[in-house]
Amino acid sequence: MIGALRRAGSAALDLLLAQDCFLCAEASGASLLCAGCRAALRPNGPSCPVCALPTPDAQICGYCLKRPPPFDASVAAFSYSHPADALLQAYKFAGRIELAGLFGHALHAAVADAGSIRPDVIVPVPLHPERLKSRGFNQAALVAQVLARAFGLPLDYRLLERIAPTAAQAGLNLRQRRRNLRGAFMAHDATGMSIALVDDVMTSGTTLTECALRLKQRGASRVSCWVVARTPPPRRQ
Ligand SMILES: [Zn+2]
Ligand SMILES: [Zn+2]
């Protein structure tokens, strides 16, 4: 009797939570995505352990060999292609913050799979206070919260600050991106700390490079980049 009641209760709960897939409007039960769309999300796959650029056999890529970046390692959950791009755009620009859980859990699994070194602290890439006010949320911070809970690690919102408002990076070439971000971040004392920097998308890596540089200048011993999705870098200028 109790079992039957419990079953009826759980069926009622499923019905209550039933929704349409975020992407294709198929019924997806209590999940954000239906099984088909979930399977269509492309993992980043074998990639450079330093910058997460896809490489055969997960070798260090030519860019990192030629000019090692200030960060030590990178992990990306997805390739920035359809449908991950659509999800990330809806998340960031349409405020669909319910996607943070899906991103955070996928990234948690990717970091665990990569056998990454456990950091001391998780630091989301900060937004400038003005941008935070207009967007209403920091897309990196919501994913970082999911990761901090999943790994049982502390979050630090104050170690890194965005001190200058900058133009959006989209549409800029690599040199313009670098110039755009010069002086945008400031780090506090990070002596001896191993840090996981969290961001939504890694494109040219300019933002994460700039953040890692500031943290290393303030004594960080190790900086890893954990990103939801990775795009191949634009052609070098
Ligand atoms: Zn679907
Ligand atoms: Zn690389």
C-alpha cells in the first residue's frame, strides 16, 4: 500500500516536473534536454592539456609549445558548436540561468575525467560591476558555484577583480582582443595558491590569459582554466 502510494506520488511528481526539451520541444521528462539533444552535445574530445584546443592524441598544441601561456592546464566540457553554442547564447544573453546546472555538471565530469590536479580554490572570471548590473548575473560565477558544490571546494569572488569596463570581445581580432583587455583585471595576493579559473567559453583564450597572468604575478603557483565550451582560436594575426 505504502509502495503503491509512493509510486503514485513519484508519477505525480514526474508529471509536475514534465517539460519540453529546451532545444527541440520534444517531451524531455524532468530534464532540460531530451535524450537526442543531450547526445548531440559534442564533448571537446582529445585536446591540448594546456589550452584545451583539440589535438590528436591529446598532445600539447603548437601554439602552447611555441609560446606557453601563463596558465598551466585547461579543460573544456563541450566543443563550441551546435547545440552547445545555442545553449550558451540562451544562457548568457537571454538570461536562461537554469542552464548553469547542466553546464556545471558536464564540466565537473570533464574535469574529473581529465584527472586534473585538485585546486585550492575556484575563481570565476569576474564581470565589471557595470556589466554585472546590466546583465543581472555573472555567467561564469553560476557555473563556478555548481563546480564548487560538486568538488567541495571554496569559491573566491574577491581574488580577481575586473577593474575596467571593456568592449565585448566578439568581432575583434586577436590583437584587438589583447589590447581591449589590457589593464582590465587586477588580482590580490595569491601566494602559493593553486587556482581553477572558470569561464563559459574559451575562444582565443585572451581573457583567461590575462586573468592567469595577473594571478601568477600575485604569486599563484598554478592556474587551470575550466570552461564550458572551447572554440578553435581565430587565425593568428
Ligand atoms: Zn531535444
Ligand atoms: Zn595548447
